[in-house]
Amino acid sequence: VQLVESGGGLVQAGGSLRLSCVASGNTFRINAMGWYRQAPGKQRELGATASHGGSTNYADSVKGRFTISISRDNAKNTVYLEMNSLKPEDTAVYYCNVQIWSANYWGQGTQVTVSS
């Protein structure tokens, strides 16, 4: 399974960014896809996840501001994270996560920096 992330960058507070993660390879039985984030000096934490059945889960800190969605096109599955009303505390490295059966796969991470 290969994960390729894109869309991070520098944005001012109140701005928006859209993250994308394309999963390819043996992705036939994806259970869920999602985004986690890790700020400097902190543990990795949940951002948002979406299950194969369509249910979504958001961290309280991003509810109402972030939207997760998944698209499927033949052998490629893409998970998006639309981030609006960004705050400086959203600054972190964002990691794509894909769950296939009991295995977890992680992307390399993309930096999101929100300036005040």
C-alpha cells in the first residue's frame, strides 16, 4: 500500500487548506481512512476519520471547521481533509492513515503552519 499526501503549507489564521492523500496498491479492503496530526512536543492525535460505510469521526477541536471525505476511482482511494477557519493551534504535521483489515498504514506527513 502506498500513500501520497499533498496540500500542506503556510496559511494565515482564518484561512483554509485542503489536504489530499491517495492510497494505491492492495487497497481492496479498506476499513477506514483518516487524518491524524502531531504538533511539536506533543503526541499524535486524531483529526478526523471516515469509515468504509460512510460514518465520520472528528476531534472536538476541529468539529465544525474540518470536513473529511473519500473518493474511490478504480484502484485508487483518496481521502481529503478540507480545513477552514484555521487557527495557530492547528499547526502540526498531518499524517494520512489507512486501515486495511487489522493493519494501519501511514503517509509521510505534510506540514501545516497557521500564522497568527
